[in-house]
Amino acid sequence: MGKLLIVGTVAFDAIETPFGKTDKILGGAGTYIGLSASHFGVESGLISVVGGDFPEEYLQMLRDKNVDTSGVEMIKEGKTFFWSGKYDYNLDTRDTLVTDLNVLADFNPVVSENFTDCDFLMLGNLHPAVQMSVIKQIPKRPKLVVLDTMNFWMDNTMDELLEVIGKVDVITINDEEARQLSGEYSLVKAAQKIHKMGPEYVVIKKGENGALLFHDSEIFFAPALPLEEIFDPTGAGDTFAGGFIGYLASTHDISFDNMKRAVIYGSNLASFCVERFGTERMLNLEQKEIQKRLKQFKQLTQFEIELTQ
Amino acid sequence: MGKLLIVGTVAFDAIETPFGKTDKILGGAGTYIGLSASHFGVESGLISVVGGDFPEEYLQMLRDKNVDTSGVEMIKEGKTFFWSGKYDYNLDTRDTLVTDLNVLADFNPVVSENFTDCDFLMLGNLHPAVQMSVIKQIPKRPKLVVLDTMNFWMDNTMDELLEVIGKVDVITINDEEARQLSGEYSLVKAAQKIHKMGPEYVVIKKGENGALLFHDSEIFFAPALPLEEIFDPTGAGDTFAGGFIGYLASTHDISFDNMKRAVIYGSNLASFCVERFGTERMLNLEQKEIQKRLKQFKQLTQFEIELTQ
């Protein structure tokens, strides 16, 4: 069983979808990653920052899921990062209405002594300089470093981002971001170019169209589970990443075959995340539900064909 | 080994993609379906219509692939159906530039005696009245009837289309068409509603995002193979349908497990179709290439996970 360190935002989100609207609710990449990874019983710690307006009960909720929150700094005089977005009618695009960085603007992550020996490091979507600072605080290279990022950093801090990309084993980005980062339209070619920037493994997330895992010339595909209801896609990518690294940390096995299982688990966890607003479904998710859905993933994808040559 | 009857267009296509442009080349749903199904060594016949301008050598090409073309009527004084389209830069949408129905406008399909006892019937995308006329000419219901159609018929001839849909076992449409036909955004709900219209099996094609097969509460997903180069998507959906029904006809097995294999074969054949303009790749495709790609499909999708509950 590996020790997992997560760096990522803890935030308030206000979300509007065609199915409803929320006030400020618990959100943030670090929150979703932590909640998702918690289902694998791994020892995990979260590094983040919140303001004095952040309710202690939310941190307790994370601790109840065995996420160590001692690395979540609280800046009493500051306000918690706030994001607000509105999804279009088919949930595949969204407009950001508000981004108040607040305490995130001066976030200076500190890796506590208890996690400087982590085996698995998940760098949630953040300023690349923050991600790099965490990497530098860990003296012995972890067994696996996973980076999530987004087009915003490609547009604004590409040099710093490329430096971080050069230091990680796995990058998770969506299809448009893979195209932007590589300048290649074909995702196969995009992954080849991104390999050359550093990461041995490239995960391309395609939302309701699943996720691709690339390693050298090998490709594995995990579909998204077709659902009757999709309520709110917020956090699905982070939940995927949390399931991915949580499973790898719990099995302490980074073979390609195990990575296949990890993307299936990532897709599995993400399929729950989207069924309710925000973190609601993730906070009330039981092991037997995950196992039941795993069976559905097998039925959805597994077939028997004899190769004749 | 079943006997397969195909009804579908045989046409001239002029295609423009970001990678090039063709003059009038061989095209048509019937052509692609026939070429794709031919790889399974099944006895197949094609019902269609062409004009006096249609080269005998194209028909010979189909016969060389063991497609019986005696049902392709030639109207000497008429001209062959002509379609011209232009794809956008990422190949996922296209504009129709020209649709000259020509001899197709008065197409009156005649099922020859040799195929009135067919076991498998593939109704390619055509006016629903033409599709219905073929169904009515076959006295003993085939083992399996597959219908392909498109939004154009939903917009213009919905009543006739619904009548045909009520008489088939399998319908293949794309995701947008499934939503239009059912009025449901969720593809799971869309398939449930379409089941109630008649077809026991619903195949939803999502282009580069694969295809879903629905039957009662069961769902199976076949991804598209990630490719380095996609040259021309024309005919991919028809090639998919031809691979699907060709495999089923060759195995004479319509169990759900065999249908899973059939959608994998459909996706396999379609992955070749898009690699060159028009039918070029399909005319020069060998069995060992299909088998090699089948292995890639297995690597892409198959995994081992132990279920704990």
C-alpha cells in the first residue's frame, strides 16, 4: 500500500446546469481527487489552502474519509477560492461566470514531513509553479507522479508548464488540450509528441466519450458508462484522476496492465460523480456500488473473439 | 452460412477533405456495405440502380468480391445518383454540396427469386418507402433485418420511416439521430424509447467515438480504433453496418454475445475505410490485416479485474 500525496484546490463552487442551480457548495480539484482516492483505503494527504470562511465541517468530512487535511492551510483573514460556472443544455461546454482566486493567489504549498516520503504524488490542476514547488520539496522521487493541467496554463504559462511536464510520469488532459499542447489533431500523434516532452504515460480524457491511455506504442481505452441521467459534470475529471492514482497507490503496481485497471476505476468513480451536484454522490458512495458498476464496465467492454492468425 | 441481401445506393461521390479532393469516384451505401460484408465470405446480393454512365468495371469489381450484382438495375437513358460533400477541418461535420438523385428518384427495387429466401436483410439508407417495398417482397421473414437510416428521413418522411422501423430487428443510427428520433438526450433513454418502436437491438454510431449496442437492459460498446491518419470518413457508417451484418450472416448466430463480436468487426472494417479516399482501402484489404487489427481491438479494450462482490 503506497502513501499518496495530493496537491489541489479546495474551493467553493456555484454551479448551474439545465437541471438546477446550487449556492456555494464544496468543490475543488483536491477535494474531488481526495474523495475519489479515499475509496481505495490508501493513506493520503491533501495540500491546499482555504480562507477563514471555510467550514471546519468540510475538512472533517474529508478526514472522515481518511484524507489527512493537516496540509490544508487556513488563512483566517482570507477568503476561499470561488468558482462559478454554467453548463449548456447538453453539458458538454460550460462558461465560467466567476473565478475569485482569493487565498489561492498567494498559495505557497508546504509538504509536511509526514509526506515527504510519499510513493505516489498527484498534482491537481494548479499554477505550474505551485506544482513544481511541491515536486522540489520531495527529496526522494516518488514511484509515480501524475500531473493534471488545463488549457489556461498552456495559454498563459507554457514555459513553466513544460518544465513540470518534463518531470512527471503521467499527464492527464482532455482531447482539446492534447491537441493544443502537441499541435497534432490525431490523438495518437498528439500522445507521441507529449511522450517526448517527458511523461511515459499520457491519459487523454474525452468526457462522455471515455479516456485513452497511451504508453509507447500501446493504447488502452476506457469508455464512460452510458448513464440515464447526467446531472453535473463538475469534478468528473478530478474524480477520474483520483480513482486512477488511488487504485495504483493501493496496489503499489505501476505495470501497464495495472494502469488499464486504474483507468477503468477512474472511469467508474467518475460515473458516480456526475449523477448529483458537486461532491454529493461521492460523499455517499459505498464499496458495493463501485463493485456493481465494475461488473457493468466488464459487460460493456469485454468480448470473446478467436484470432485466426 | 446465411444468405445476405443488401439494398442500398450505388453512386458517384465527389469528396473534399482537408487532405485532398476527388473527382467522381465510386460510392454509395450499397457499395460500402457490399464491400465490407464481402470479407466474411458470405453469399450476398445487392439491389440498387445506376445510370447508363456507370462503368461496367465497377460492377465487375463488386462481383470480384463475390457480391451478386444481378439486382443492380441499369437505366441506360438515366444518370447515376451523384453526391458531393465537403468536410470541415476536423472531419466531424460535412456540408452537402450536391445531391443529384437522378435514377434514384424513381428507384423501384425488385428482389430476384434467388434472394427472396435470404436469411439476412440489410436495408441501407434510402427512402423508407423503398426499404418497405423490399421487406414486402420477401415472403418468409429473414432471421435478421437491419435498418440504417438518417435524419433526412426523420425530417421529411417520419410516418413512413416509423412504419419501417416497426418491422426491423436492428436499427443503426448516429447519436444525434437517436436523440432526434426519441426526443431523449441520454442515449440510454433514447435506446429504450427506440426499442419500443420495434427494433430489439439499437446500434448508436458515434463516429470516432465508437458505437453502442443496446438490447433490453444490456449495453455493449465498441470503440473506434485510434488512428494516426484519418483521411476521409465517407462510407464509414455503411462499412460498419456491412461488417456487422456480414459477420452475423457468416456465423448465422444472432445471440447478444455474437452481436458484440459483430460490432467489433464493424468497427474494425470502418477503421480501414477512413484511411483512404472513398472505397480505395476497402478494395485492397486483406484478411490478415483485419485479423491484425482485431488483435489491436482486443489490446485496446480487454482488461482483467477481479470482482470482489
